Amino acid sequence: AICNLAVESANKEALVAANGVEALVSLLLLPTDRSSPGSSCEAAAKALWNLVDSQKVRRRLQQIGGVVSISLLLSSSSGAEVEAAVGTLAVLSESESMHGDILSVGGANHSHVCVRAYMAYPIPLLVALLTHEKAGVRNRTITTLWHLCSTNSSVREALVEAGGLRSVVELFRRDDMAVVSLEAAAKVLWSLAAQPEARAEIVQWGAVPALVGLLGNSARPSGQELAAKVLWNLSVDEENRRCIAEAGAATHLVRHALPCRLFV
């Protein structure tokens, strides 16, 4: 019932006032049978997904340290719980003020954990979801990763260490990915391509043809610009320049650089 109520904006403040956020987070921690759909944990996760676009709900989650309980669901055996968790994190990650909570392994109570592990905790779980069978999960995962990568170098390092570059590149080869998600993937590659070792790996996993394809999609000027930026970073290395040229990027780059009226 709370899940359904949470859909309506008018009910969100009432749920916060009635300590509904605390109740939902507590349900996430209860042992439950993941083999059958419709568990209390699944319902609570879906309710939070509906609620977190509210600033008051986000603030309450921060106050009670509830975000880590959502992150823990990323490794759940229940597909519905995983989908709700990554959907919730995708919304939360839109706000930079939530990034510390998403990356936390438990807040101040875990001050003994090394900073690198502390900041990297959910990244391997998110990287694993880039190959999920559901396109919706993959779309929201790459969006979350981009939001986190955009503000934190530790996240970028953790993504590379978790083998995430290959998974990000392989998103371009899937036919069921939303274009906006492919643009998020290009943004992740752009943020990583400033690192020499990452550039080599990006090219190794076949990103250049995929980026050239995005560059040639005139229906998405924003995607073209992103692809050009990634290729620009990759072209710092001589070997990469040869690979970019062989993929036919030159024509697209010239078209992108010159006024469109020249090609009408």
C-alpha cells in the first residue's frame, strides 16, 4: 500500500512526517524469501524508488544512513529488488550532495575502513549490473556510474579496477540501449580517457568503432559532441590516432567541425 501511495506527490510529505522512510528502510533489512515475488523488501524498495525524487525524502535518508541499505540490494538474488535499488540510486545520484551517501559503506561507524575501499564499495556491484539481462537495469546503472564518475576520481579508479571499461564499451554493441544511456556511457569513457592506461584499455575493447558510430548519428548532436570529445582524448596517443583514422572518423569529425550548411 505504501508503494502505491508513494507515487502521488501529495502523499510524500505525509509519509515522511509519519516516519515512513524509516519504516521502509527497516523493511529492507528484514530476512525475506527472495524466491517468491512481492516480498516486503521488494515492496519497500519500490516505494523508496517512487519517493526519492523528493528532497525531504533524500534528506531523511541521509539523516538515518538509509542509502547504504539500498546499495546492499544491488547484490540481491531478487531481480525486482535489484531493479528497484539501481533505479533508486540513479535518481539519488542526480544530486551531487548524495554521492557520499551512495559510496559510503556505513558512514561514520566505519571510520576504520581505508578511504579507497570506503569510496569504492558499490562500484563493483554496479559494474556487474552493466551486463544485466534487463535493458532498464543497464540504462540506470550506466547513468548512476556517470553521475558518480563525474565528481570522484576514486570512483573512476574503482571502475577500471573492477573491469568496468570492457562492460561500458560493450553497451554500444547492444540494440536495446536507450540513446541517452549510450551518451552516459560516452561520458564515462570521456572522464576516463584522460588517463594513459585507461586510454589503451578503452581502445583495446573496441570503443573506437562504437564512438565513430555515435559521431555519425546526426539525430543526436549531443552524442556527436561527446563522441568527438572522447576521440580527442584518445588521439593523444599515436597508436590510437591510427586506429581512429582506420575507423573512418575523419569524415565525421570534419562534418562535426564545419557549419552544417556546407553539407546541405
